[in-house]
Amino acid sequence: GEPRSYPSTGSAVLLPLKNLKVSAIEAEVLVCGGALKGSYLQSLKGTFLAALDTCARIKITDSNPEWVMGTMPLARVMGDMILLPNGNLLLINGAGPKTAGWEQGRDPVMSSILYRPDNDISSRFEVQNPTTIPRMYHSTAVLLRDGRVLVSGSNPHTFYNFSGVLFLTKLSLETFSPAYLDAKFDNLRATIIAPKSMSGI
């Protein structure tokens, strides 16, 4: 019932597909965050409403699909969702009370959230270690080949502003390393055992 498209910008992803050899493949979509109705107009008057803390999930291949709602530990608008190699998702970047739009954001959400789609609905979310850099309007994230997530950007201004504003334009890059990159899992990683020469792969 609440908007999740611009300027109430939520984020969405197609969950990993399973059972690809069956005749009828199941597909699910997850939509998280956004902003309350009227948030943008209220922000123009200096009132910043809380972002949405809900995720909506729907199996679009069902004959009569229905939304299943979940609650995130942190409300978020303008976030990014990244599919991770192990089938989990990372929700990162964005802000709490605000909407998308020039200068319309407040309270950056510094901690990302891990979402485990196969867990019970009560244990799907886990807050991760925070960043120190606000990633607001016009920030982005992408999965790297080594399993890290590259995070960049943030420019809630018409032009580049590096001083005298609430949130500076950010041209920096940083990476987030999910828990699966911990050294204790090194023995579980795939390794190239052939060819044993110095061949490039």
C-alpha cells in the first residue's frame, strides 16, 4: 500500500532461480524499502518522514500470487540490493527519513543488511558492520568477481559540492567483504588444480 518507486525509491531484485530443469520454474521478486505517501512533498516543507522498514516478496509464477511482508531491522530508502554468490542478498546504501531528490535526504543508513531468502521469515535479516561514508542519492553498488561488493558515489546536489552542504559529493570507492570471505572458510573455496603450469585462465 505504500509507494516504492521514485521519489519513494525502494529497491527490487529477482531472487535466485531454482530447479531450472523442471517444466514450470518458480520465480520470486523481493522489493524492500521506500518512503511513505506524501514524503517528498513533506520534505519540501522541511518535514522528513521515516522511510519504510518493510520488504514485500511475491512468487510471480503462481496462478494467484500474493505478497508476503517482512520487516527489516533498519528502515531504508534509495538503497541498493546485490545478489551474492551464495544466494543471499545485501541491502546497502540509502537513508532513513527522506525521499529521493535533490537535498531531500537525512540520516544515512550506514549499516548494510544481509537477507537470507531460504531462512524462516523471522530470521532472514542480519545487520552487518557499518561504513563511515554516507551513501545517499546517486550512490551505487556492484558485485566484484572476487565476491566483494564495490560501493561508490553519493551526490544529492544538482552539481558537485565538496563543502558547505549537509552531505558532501562523494567520489570515493570502498569495498564491503561479506562474511563468506573470512579466512576460516578458505578450505571451502574452489581452487584450480589443473593445469599445473603457469597457464593463464
